[in-house]
Amino acid sequence: MVTALHKDHGSAEGIHQIHNWNFINESARLNHIYYPKDIGKAARQLDSNTFWLLINNSPVSFIQISGGSSSGLDEITHASLRQLIHMVHNGPFEGFSGAIKEILPIENPFPTQIIWWSNTNKTEKIAEKIIIRNTQQFPTLITYNIYDGEFIISTAIDTIEYSGAFEINRERVIL
């Protein structure tokens, strides 16, 4: 019997896969046409049994998110992803010794940008928070970007509504 309920569909029907594409090999994965909306989606490369996260569509760039085993994420990749999730709000920790936080504009009680840099030379961004404020200086739009080198690998955007001074609604979109 065919049912429309999500809970009744199995993985054999493809709706519970962690990846968006299957590619026979690296060449097929790299030569596929990707669009900006595809950034952050995963691909499976069948010849090596590896999974890849698209971090840029032009030029096409991936980071490997699992090795050639069927066990899923390896320990190092899992730790890195966990750190990135927590870094959005609190800044970097494990593995980011020496990171510095920059708050802009300087000497302003209502910052519009907070950047975590990999070192005091500010040569590589780790994470960034961009804040748009209303006339009362409440944040109404906050963009969180996580970087891998010069590339943004993850973005989340919060849209916030207020009733007077009280936050009443926050919607988060992950790109």
C-alpha cells in the first residue's frame, strides 16, 4: 500500500540519504555542474566510498567528510564539524589555539561585525558574525559565516522580530 506519510517511507526509496548525488569517480564529481544553492550539499563518490561536501560552486571545491570506510564520519572530521557548530556563537576552541576576536566598529557598544581570526596577523578568518540593527540598535538580521581558508563553508542567517524590547520570533535559515 502506498502511503504519503514520511515516517512510513524507508531508505530504499532514497529519502533518508545523507547525500544529494552519487558519482562513479572523482572526474564525474568534479565535472558536474553545480549552482550556488548546492553549496553545503554532499556527494558520494562510489569508486572510493567517500563523501564530499561542496564548499564552492565556482570554481568547484569540495572537502572530504568521510574516508573510504563505511563507518561514516571519522573522528577528526566529526570533531571539526562539532567545533564549527559551537563556534558560530562562542568562538573557536579545541584546535584553534592563538585565535583572536575582532569586534567592529571599534569602541562602539553596538557591534556590526565580529570576526574570529586564526592568528594576530589576521591572515585567515575562522568565523564571522555580521549584525544588522534597527533604529533602537536591536539586531534584526544576523549572518554567521564559517570559513575554511578563504572559502565560506557554512552560512546561517537569523531574522529577528521584536515587540518593544522583547524578542518574539527568530527564524534561522541555513544555506
